[in-house]
Amino acid sequence: MIVLLFRLLILVAVIMLLYTVYKYLINPNRKLEVAREKKDFFFLDEPDNIKKNFLMTYKGFIFEGEKYLGTTENSFDVVNISIHAHYPGELKGLERDDLYFMEEEVLIRYPHATIEWKHPIDKLLINK
């Protein structure tokens, strides 16, 4: 009887371990961090939740976008997005074309939005 109970406990422990590993692997924040380390582009967002900001990483930099709801011709939609860098002091090497790429990616997801970049990124766009 004790042996059977011990085997059951081991089975439950293995199942819990596999579940924990699975949850770790599909965690979107982990995917964002891996993309940041690899200097790839990754867009983390909950499109159905307007109140939750989105995160994106590109070339090792992390940006956060605040979504604002407004009206379009036919519906309520995200009409304004304000984007800022998490660590603005570390933006060395970021180019204007990189900002245009990120804007295109945001506009794919939110086509009715106007994008406003926060300081110091807005200065790069002004100095055309």
C-alpha cells in the first residue's frame, strides 16, 4: 500500500514538473526576453484588452506602447498610440529606418492609429 502511494506521489510530481516546464516555455514574456537577447523583432500584445499596453523589442531595445481608444468612421478602435523606450539612455545604434519598421508593424495591427514617439525618439524623427 505504501509503495502504491509513493508511486502515485512520484507520478503527481512528474506531472507538475512537466506542467511547469510547459507554462515556462509558452510564457510570452519569456519569448519577448529571448527575442531581445537575440536582437530580433517581437510584438507582445493583447489586442482585445485596450487598457493593457503592448511591448515590442527590436535590435535589443524594448519599447512600450500605450493604446488610446477613439472613434473611426464605423466603430470604436485604437486611434492613438504613444510609444516610449524602456531604457532611453541605451538607444545607441537605433536608426530612423528602424523606427519606420516598427511603425509599420504597429500599423499592421492597428491600422487606424496615429503613432506618437516619446522623447528622445521623437527628436530623431524631427531631424530629417
